[in-house]
Amino acid sequence: MRAHRDRDVRKVVRNTLWTLGGTAITAVMMVPIYWMVISGFMTQKEMFHVPPYLWPVRPTLDVWKAVVASLAPSFLNSVIISLGTMTLTLLVAVPAAYAVAKLPVRGKGPFIMTILASQMLPAVVIAMPLFLLFSRFHLTNSLLGLILADSTFTIPFATLVLQAYMHNVPLELIEAAYIDGASKLRAFLSVVVPVSLPGIATAAIFGFLIPWGDFIYALTMVTNNNLQPLTLALYQNISQYRILWPNLMAGSALVALPVIIFVLAANRFISTGITAGAVKE
Amino acid sequence: MDGSPGVPHKRVRRNRGTRLWRSLGDYAFLAPAAAFAVLFLIYPLAYNINVSLRDFEIASLLGKPAPFVGLANFARVLDDSVFWKALSNTAIFTVASIAFQFVIGLLIALYFQKKFFLNAFFRAFLILPWLIPIISSANVFRWLLNVNGPLNFILIGLGLGSEPIGWLTDPHFALWAVTIANIWIGIPFNFVLLYTGLQGIPREQYEAARIDGANGWQSTVFITLPWLRPVIATVLLLGTIYTSKVFDVIWVMTKGGPANSSQVLATYTYQWSFELYHFGPGSAAATLMFLLIGTISVIYIRLARPGRAL
């Protein structure tokens, strides 16, 4: 009896110690994010106080209000660009991944090589020609232009992640659909898509989050202030004159906030997604 | 067509029409992506190379002809000392970032293999640095590394220096400043992949080793690391590719300065094309950058997977 209890106690103690360690590790990694958030509640002078405040001494919402007001017009732009990129990415990448994983299509090899090579393309390599190309077609300073630009990364990325998932769809399921008289499209929609839903969810998440944080394409292709996404607005408006640090921090926090909320809620899909895309091949 | 992987035998009257329709249908799945790839990946790359061989200025956008100049732009770039500075900075930045990101990510991944209370809860937070918009992270580090900011306060408080360091204003430190920020941003990428890789190692391996008398260290070296080799290879390859392309962090924190001390290939290329509007040399630099990354990747893949045809 006593031996049992001793072992249980030791287990609990060990568990607690490991959890404490985990807390410490996570806390250290979260320091920058924490600092970003609390700084929004301070004034410039408070931020420079020595020793630095670890907690807002006199929390004020003034900075947050000012920043929300200046960033608000760009919020909708970011939402449109991110939703648009996500949608385009899914529409293009999901069928393509299926073709790569399951269908006997000729030209698969070169296609995959292109996709892989595109991961090596620096954004600047694409930004310059896209800028010039879009200039000809009056797509600079357009949300559609940004959607297309962001998709140059998300579509290959999503295709890679999804084709790994779809490799695992059992052939028998697809065959069963064909035997039941389903057309190719029907088999795809009613069998492959539902089974690959976790992978599709991951592709959708990245298809949204990556454009949300995009900076370089916005920087190169948008000069019209009305069409700025949040990242560009944050870069230009807030730091125009002498740097107002609380504002900069609050603005950064606001732009990051949807991501933070979303990641904490949808964590499972994100981890498995990155791994599937990167490790399998 | 029939009987090949993915296409079951169809119990339908087969004639040439059906066969043609079937294969066309297959291509329909790939068509949008292929079209996209050609339009927005291959064409821009080809255009980029074309511009790099021409005297292409801002006026050329409005129709002024851009004469062919052969490799003159490339010569101009290769003659520029800043290019070489950017190249060496990129190498230092990449190697240092990856070294720290990988080791820290691996250590955290090993730690989190243990089942303890709130393990999954913490892992959700640990991925945030990588997914938060980079401009947000870069701004935070602009503050943390400010000459009057928290990091200097800690360093001086710990006795690691008597003077505050101008992380972003001193040419000796600017590259390290952006590297520090980039390390923080990249740790989760390594952590997630390594963690999942570790999860995939069958527990029986460790059981068997323990029976044979292996201790913790030996288990790690002789079981964990060999099993992780493919994951490690992937993490390092992708990490190298992604890190050598980094633009946002550096641009927001230092713009490559002061005095080109934190200039990397991505920012260098950007400045040629979008600040000086000399698209010719800009495209040449971009092409060189792509060739460099591509070459390193090919070499790496050949080394990591001998015998695998590419």
C-alpha cells in the first residue's frame, strides 16, 4: 500500500516539476509578445523608465484607441486580401494536389519541380516582375494584384502540404465511388475532399495567415493609402515622425491579435500541417 | 490509363471517346495550378532574367525601349562591394540563425516529449513567434534592442557590459540584432517539425535499449538522432532556403543599415529595383540570388540523399 502511494506522490511531484519547466520555457519565448501587449497600455515615458516596468503601472486605453482609429481603414483590406488568397489557393491547390497524388497525369514531374523550385524563389525575384507585369495591366494598387502576388507563395505551399495528405487517401474509397457510377468530379468532391479535410483546413489556415502578415508584396505594389493592408499601414503611418513606441507596440499587437486568437484556437491543424508538408514528400 | 495507380477499372463500355475524356478530365484537376505556375512563377522568373540582360529603367515601364546589354548588369553587381558584403552577411545571418534556431528548437522538442500537465497548452503558445506577422515581431525587437531598451538593461544589470549597446545603430551590432530577432521567429518552425518527428519514433526502440542497459544519453545518441535524420535533413534544408530569403525582419529593423552592415541579398536586391529604380542590376542581383539558393539546395539534397535521382 505504502509503496503505491509513494510512487504516486513521486509521479505527481515529477509531473509538477516538468510542468514548471515547461512554464518557464514558454514564458521566456512569450516575452516579446507579452512586452508588445503591455507596452500598448503605457506612455512613451513609462516605456523608457529605468528599471523597465514589467506591468503597466497606470494602464490607459488612449494609445489603443488612437491606433485602432488609424489602422481601422486597413483592416478590411487585409481581410479581403487574406480571404481572397485563401479562397484562390484552395480552389487551385486542392484539385492540383489530388492530381499529383492520385491521378496518372503526364507532366507531374516538371510540375512538382516547379513547385519545389518556387519555394526557393525569393519574394524579390517575383515582386519585381510582378510589379512590372501588373503595371502593364493596371493591377498595381489593386487588391486582386496582391491576392495574386500572395498566392505565388500559398498555392505551391498548399499543394505540397495537401498532396502529402492525399497520398494517404485509400484507393478503395475512390474506386468504390467509381463503381457506384460517380463521375471523376463527383468522386473527388464526395470522397477525396471530405477525407482530406484536415489537410484542407491546414491549407486554408496558412492560405489566410500568410497573406495577413505579408509585407513585401504590399510594399512593392501598393502606393494608394486606401488599399493598404494592415502591415503596410503599420509600417508607414505610425513610424512617420518621431517614433511613438507605445503606438508602434499597440499597432503591432493589433495586427498580430487575430493570428494569436486563431492559432490558440486551431493549434492542432497547424502543427500537423507543417509537418505533413515538410517531412513527407 | 486503366489499372494505373489511382484509376480503377471502370465497368463501362470502353471506346476511344471515353478514354480521351477520362485523361482530359484528369488534366482538368491540374490545369488551374499549372496555368498559375506558368503565369505567376515561370513567366516572372523568365521576365526577371530578360530584364537582367537589358538596360531597363523606370522609363522602360512607359514604353521606352530597353536595349540588350548582355551581362553588363551582372558585371555591375559583381563589381559592387556592397553585393559581396550582402552575400557574406546573408551567409553569416543564415548559418547563425539556423544554428541557434535548430539547437534551441531541438532542446525544447526533446523537453516536450515528456508527458506533463499543460504540455499541449504550452505547445500552442510556442508556435506563435513564427506565425505572428513578421512586421509585428520586428517592431517588438526594435524596441527590445533599443539602446535604452530592456535588453541593454538586462545585459548591464547582469554585468555583461558597462555601456548600452546600439544594437540597431552601431554597424558592429546591426547584423546580430536582426539575427537575434530572426532566431526567435524561427524557433517554432524547428520545434514543431522536430517534435513531431520525435513523436514518430516507436517506443519499443527505447524499451529494447533500456533492457540492453543503455542510459538516457546513449538512447538519445544512438536511437533518437538516427531516427530523426530525415526530419533533421528536411528542417535544415527548408530552414536554409527560407532564411536566406529573409527580407521583412531586416527591412523593418534596419533597412540593411547602418552603412550596409546588415545588408543581405534580399534587401540589396530590393534597393536596386525599388529604391534606385535600376531594374537591370536589380534583376541581375535577384537572378544571382535565386541561382545561389538553388545551387546550395541541389548540393544539399545530393549530400543528404545520395543516390536519389533529381
